[in-house]
Amino acid sequence: EDQVTQSPEALRLQEGESSSLNCSYTVSGLRGLFWYRQDPGKGPEFLFTLYSAGEEKEKERLKATLTKKESFLHITAPKPEDSATYLCAVRVPDDYKLSFGAGTTVTVRA
Amino acid sequence: DGGITQSPKYLFRKEGQNVTLSCEQNLNHDAMYWYRQDPGQGLRLIYYSQIVNDFQKGDIAEGYSVSREKKESFPLTVTSAQKNPTAFYLCASITGATGELFFGEGSRLTVL
């Protein structure tokens, strides 16, 4: 069974303190790994899609990387507005479904 | 602007009642999805539809029903058979080319 595991569950950072979130996956073939940001009471907002090992994508203070078994979301010099829950999801070939991890809740203190 | 509209945002239901959550999209997406989100858990797939008049059960379909009579609309009915319906419900649609889901703002259902 395909599985997506995110760690840690929660992360408390001081403003400017860089860190990384992990998303490990066990799928039989990968058709894309997706990162989303979700604010409380809102729908998830798309951040990145990664398709193959070695691929990297950046957006402002966020950088996503992908290996054959896991992905990292690096947050560089975070600000309080980066506080949110970050979700990881994977999609396999010939399947319209995305399987989601439980998320990492990031809190950045000023 | 194109997007996905869910309504209502908040809904209260008495035990034994059916309720229907609305989801409308104007993105011209073929596939639409319903997910359920509970605290500390990932999004779990309830139903999805790839084309009009066709839909498939997801991982937790028991106690839910859907219809797909129009490309733009994918309503979800939470029936009285759903034992623990209090949750945050998210509707999404997908771009075929890139595969990322676009989500609505969600509907929070509370059973009194």
C-alpha cells in the first residue's frame, strides 16, 4: 500500500532560524510529489511539484528537493508569515488519486 | 477569476439528518475530488470523478454519496449512515497536464 509519512509533526522556529521538513514515501512508481501550504480553516495552496530524483524547486524562502525515497522542504530564514501546515502528497502512474501525509505544522516566532 | 467555490463554509447538523455540501468550479477541469480532513491526520479521499456521470469510491466512501451531472459541479451528501461526520471537507479539481490539485476553501461540518 502506498504510504506518505511526514516529520516532524510540529516545528517551532525562531524568526531567521532555517530548518527542513521531511516527506518519505513508499509508492510503486512516482508520477509526482506535491507540496502544499495550508493556513488554519483554509484549503491547501499549491507550492511545488517534483517529478524525478535530483529535482529542486524554489519559491521565496522555500526550497523543495526530491530523492528516490523522500523529499525535503527547506525553509530559509523563516518569517512569522511562513507559519502554516505544510502537506506532502504523491501520485502514482495511471491513477488520478493523490495520497497525502499528515502534515507538519510550522510556527515561526518573531 | 477561476476557482473552486464550496458552500456553505460552516454547517451544523443534527444526528440522523442528511446534508449536502456544494462544490462548483469554473476552471474547466475534468476531474474533481472530495477529501475529508481530521486533526492530526492527512487528507483522506472520499470520492472522485474523472468525467461527467462517472465517479469512483475513495478510501472512506461509506456514509457518503456524490453525483456528477455537470462538469462544473460535484456535490457531496453526508448521510445519516456516516458515523462520525464532524470534519473539515475539501473539494478539489485537477489540471490534467500537470497533475496538481486545486482546492476550495473547505466546509466545516459539525454534528450536534
